[in-house]
Amino acid sequence: MFVYLSGSHRGKTEVFSSERITIGTDASNDIKFNTNEDPNTSNFHAEINLKECDYLLSDKGSSKGTLVNHRLVREIALKDGDLIEFGAGGPKVRFRVKMDEGDVCKPWSEILEDSLGIALTSQKGRFTTATGFFKHLLWEVYTQTSHHIKLRIFIALIAFSAIVVTYFYIQNIKLTTTVEKVRILELERSIAENIIRKYTNGVCLIQGVFSYYDEETGEPLFMMGQKRGMNEYTGTGFLVSPDGFIITNRHIAEPWWEFEAFPDAKLDPRIKPKFDIFRAFFPGIKEPFPLTVEAVSTEVDVAVLRIDTRGKKIPVHELDTTGKGAVVGEPILLLGYPAGIKAIFAKMDPELARQFINMPFIPLVEELSNFGFIKPLSTQGHLSDIMYNRIVYDAQTTVGGSGGPIFNKKGQVIGINYGIFPGFRGSNFGVPIYYALELLKSVSVNVKDKK
């Protein structure tokens, strides 16, 4: 057996069973070196003959000589493990005597020495050197060890492989979990971006001013020179139909509704509330839209309003009509005008805000719209509970955000924001969208009947 440590056959191993082996660069030799890569090797450099159980190496008059274990020789009996060099500076070969496979046991020191020698002569970089070392090491172990050693190595490799596979399997699970968390975060972020970009201009700021009137005379009630009970407020609504239908809360459409619900707070039956101003401001549109109340729910805090869109292109919201769009634990996004005018001032440059702050409420909102400051705020959270008449979530809001749309991760409206839990920001409330769908059906029927 010949293990080529350098030269044109470096890294290879050849096994011969003949009694005579010729070596040189001529094509007729048993071991044929390359003339260009091994210029120190002659055409007919040497030969090895088996004589009486000895392998005799004879130099055939080569120009650079033959070296065995770094010594120049003419003829020598080779021993297992001898290092042969065909020509000074020429290819180096490890000579092995391969007996019956079960009897072969090459010392580990020589296995490592030969494998390392081949690797170090590589000119192809560190990675190739390391690969060549382990490749030749495995070949040496396979051809130069007995059966029981091979078995032990095989078992050790199986155990090592199992450990490696287990390790990478665990790491893959951890990596997959991390990637999934990142994917969910990225998905939630992209969903929020898409919803905000698509529906922001379809969420309106509702401005309301109402007073109390004497039903018999139709005159407003005055107290100390001012209309009695004059109230100013803002809320949120969103467009759900090209016909101009807007969904909001009942307490935005009828702000006196909650007072009338309590017997002790009931007004004199002759005194009736009436809107002085009731209109909607949409982002990107300077002029307000007068609002009319089409229907209010007697069960929950939902109402349907209507505007004349005047041909303006306003985004129409997609509603969840399946009843399955609200899922506990999933992310939600809320759009609206929480804190009303105060929140708009907070976003403005302080110097600019001073120019508006002392303006009366009615013209103030008009000016804010003219300057393009009316835009809804967005908050995100997760749906924590679903009941038959309300949904609970942790997306933050406050007064002024009532009537805003609650979106699921598909960009569908699943509810209408209507209430906050005082003293605890972690729970806010919305009305499930199917109440608004029922109200819209009744309104649509009435509109068709009028036509």
C-alpha cells in the first residue's frame, strides 16, 4: 500500500498485489507520476520487488536519487511505515504492508502523522487543509485498523452524531421559536401600518354642541345671559358605506341619552335638548359634513349617522360580517380622537398652539381642519375577553375616542370603542360590530322605502 503525502498524487492511497511494482513518470509504470508536477522524478525512477517476504526497493539510475527515511539509497529492504521520496524534493510516499484486514493495526501516531502531512502540503487554504486532513484520517482508520477498532469507532461516531443531532434539534426549536416571535411582531407592525395607511382618512372627528329648548315655545333656555345647559363635546365616527353612513356611539349621537337613563337626572318634560352644531371633520378635507342621526340602538351604545359625501373619496371601512373576527389574545388596533382637541394641541408646535387656544370651540375646530391638524390617533393592544354585548381590550383610549373602530389583524372592524374602566388603563370596552350591522340593515331598509 502506498500513501501519497505530496506530489501529483498527494492525498491518494493505492494498493498493489503484484510482486513487482515499477515507479516513474513514464506511462508504462505501475506508479505513474506527472512529469510537470514531479520534475525530480525520472521516467523509470525505481522499482519494488517481493523476494522471500521482503520488499526490495531499487533505484534505476534516477537523476535525483531515491531517499528512504530521508537517506539516499540504491537498494534497501523496505519496512512497514517507511517514508520514500522519489528524487530529492520529489513526491513523498508512505510505504505500508497490508496483510489480512483483521491483522492490520497501524499505530495511531503514524495515522495522524500521515494525515497531517498531506494536509500541511495543501496550497488551497485552511478550509481545504482541514477537510483533507479529516478525509485522509478517516481513510487511514478504515484501511489500517482491525474489525473491533472499527466497531468501536463506528459506535462512537453514532453516539457523537446523536449528540450533535440532538443539540442542533434543540437549537433549531429555540431558533424557530425566536423567529416566530419576531415574525409575529413584524406582522403586527405591518398590519398596523396597513390599517393606518388605508383607513385613517375614513375616521372622522365629530363636533357637537347642543342646548336645551322649551318645547312649547321653541325658544332656548337662558341662564345668566347664556343658553342653559349648553354643551360642547367631540367624539369619533367612521364611514362604513359609500352612501355616507357613519357608525359611532349612541352617546355621541344623543349625548343627553345617558342623563335620561337615570330617573333622578331627568329634565323637565317641557325641556328638550337640540343640536346647535353637529358635524364631522375628515382628515384631508377642510370643510365639515353636517350629520343627521339615522338610527340608535336601544340595546347597546351604538348609532348610525349619515352625511352627504358630496362626491368626496373617503375610505369605507370593511366590517367583520362573519361573527368570528374577534379572537381572544389576538392583536387589535384602535383609531380615534381620544382627548379630542387637547390631543391635537399636544401634537402641535407650542408657538402655533398659542394662536388657537383662545379661539371659541366652534370656529376652533374649523381652523384646525383648515390647517390639516385633524388626524386620528392609533393605539395597539390585544383582545382579552369577548362577551355577548361587549369586547374587552387593552389598547389605550380616553374620552373623545368613543365611536372609534376596533380592527382585528385582518384589517376588519370587529367593534366600536365606547368606554374606559376608570383607574385602570388595562381594560377598555367596545360594542361588538354585529350590533351595528343589525342597525345598518334596518337603516338601509328605511332608505329604500323612502326612495
